Amino acid sequence: MSISRATVVYCSSLLDRLRDGDTLICGEGYIFELERRGYLSIGSYIPVVVLDHPHVVRTLHEEYVRAGTEIVEAITFFGDRSHLKLIGREDDLELLNRQALRIARGVAHKHGLLSAGGICSTMLYKPDDPSVVEKIRRMFKEQIEWAADEGVDLIIGETFFDFGEARLALECIQQYGKGSPAVITLSASPSGMTFDEVPLAEACARLEQLGAVVVGLNCIRGPATMLPLIKEVREACRGPIACLPAAFRTNDQMKAFHQLRDLKTGAISNPVELDPHIASRGEIREFSRQLKALGVQYMGLCCGARPYLIREMAEALGRKPPASEFAPDLSRLASKESSDFEWSTKQYMKHILGIEDPDLELATL
Ligand SMILES: [Zn+2]
């Protein structure tokens, strides 16, 4: 008996699924998407939406699940003590974290998927300042303890610019995460190095040796410029690797989406004029196939991700998530039932598409 992937209930743990050679999709980019929808600000990027409009967060998670994500990550990116202090809401810290974790876990478990807690680059790290390192350790500890307490299936440490901070995050997950598997990703910088000057592939290999279940790269680079770097990571690491680029059309001259320039004015597009640079559906589909061929077992999209792009990723892996019900389907346009529309169709072809002889064109379909 065959079981449809769309209906199967995933009960396996992250470790079991990776061991089985499965590929997991983790849709991210929540902060950018919630900003686009009007629920948080560019600049501070703090997810106050979790407290102020929790139903919006729940709905967004549901949309991602519908599109094919299998790991539902709590939206706690920059939901740490220092960032909340920045906007005078430090007192809301624990509530924001617990609420984000409960929403994510609720959606994940409703669909038989995996829920994840999340910590990220604090933007405070200074390699040679023990007091800062200790401060970050305390910040990681409290967020990890809340995540473990709320019963997540794994904890993600992501977007680290420094190897030292990534290693600290891993240590803290191992120490305070009550056995939660750790997924650690580094920011895919244009230089290919961490800020503390470790080549990214080497940094991933070292994190793997230190016990991270999955290591890899996320954000900063788009698919086109992420691909060569993730190949290096694949060669350097033995176990499962993660790849979650930003969903923007980066290139060899502008490897990071922060470097992209407006095609008309030449001005830097980040952070408010990035929409013209969003990767296309076809690019994400092809990129996902390439990742699969490389043996990347944990893939997703970061900043710029949208549910329809996650659906492309899922379909590229041969899956049919619920949102595939409404995937593009142009077949009806040429069906017999559409004969009522024939006249208008030909007019459209002639006047909008500029096709001189629509009858001839249709005959070749
Ligand atoms: Zn990102």
C-alpha cells in the first residue's frame, strides 16, 4: 500500500528522518514577510507581532506548512533580551518567547511536523571581550531553557557571523537544551569567511565535530551565490548539512543581497527596495533540485521567502503539499470546455501578446 506524502503523519524525530536519508524543508524569512505584511518594522526587526497579533503569526505558520515546510520554527529571531530592551519591552521577553514557542509547537504538532526553538546572532559578539561573551551566554541560556521547557523537537542557532558565537550557541544548546538536537547555521558572507576569519566550510566542519546534528549556511547570499559555497560545505562535512539562502537574485558582483542595486537608479536596494530582486519560482525550483543532487538534507529559504517559493521547493523534491492544489495549471485554457472563451483568447493573443495569427499559434499547441 502506498501512503501519500501529503497525508502521512510525521512522527519521526529529526534524527530519525535524517538517518533515513530524508530531506527536510524549513521555511524561514518570517521577519521580512511579517514586515511586508505590516506587523513589524524594518530597522529593528523585532518580532513584537508575536505579542501584539499572535493570530497573524499562527496564520503565517499555517501558510508555510500548507506550502510544504516540515519544521515550524518559533519566531524569536531578535526576540532576545538586548533587542527587546532596545524598544523598551524587556519585561515582555519571556512572554514573547514562550508565546512564539507555543504557537509554533501548536501548528507543528497539529500537522504531525517538527517544532523548533530559535536563537540567532545577537549582534553583540566581540571575540576578545569575556564580559560580552558571558552576557551572550546568559541570553542564549534563558531562550534555550524556555524552548526546552515548551517541548520543541529541536533548537536552531542561526545566522552567526562569528565562529566563536556559533560555537557558544552550540555549547549552550548542549548544556541547557535538555537533549534537544542542535542545528547550527552560519551567515553566508560574501567573503566566504566568518568575521573571526574562519573559512565557512571549515567552521561548519568544526561545529559538526563539536556535536551539531546539522550544520550549514543561511541568509545573506541568494541561491546563485550560495551554491558554490554549499558545495564546499558538502565536501568538508560528513553528516547532514543545511542550506537556506535569502530568496534574492544575487550574482558574482553582488554576492550578498545587501549589495544589490536598483536596476534603474543604481542605488543600494537594501533594506526597503528589495522586491524587484526576488528570486523567481523557476530559480527556486532548479536550485532545490541542485541541493537535492548535492545531498543537502535540510533546505529552506531565509529573508525574502514567501509561501509560494516554499511550495516550489517542496514540489522540486517531488512532494505535493496542500498548496499544490492551486499550483499553476494552464491546461484548462486549451481545453474543450474553454471554447466559450475562444474569441477573447484570440483577441488577447493578438492585442496583448502581439501574435499576428492566433489560429496558427493555437493549432500548434
Ligand atoms: Zn535571512
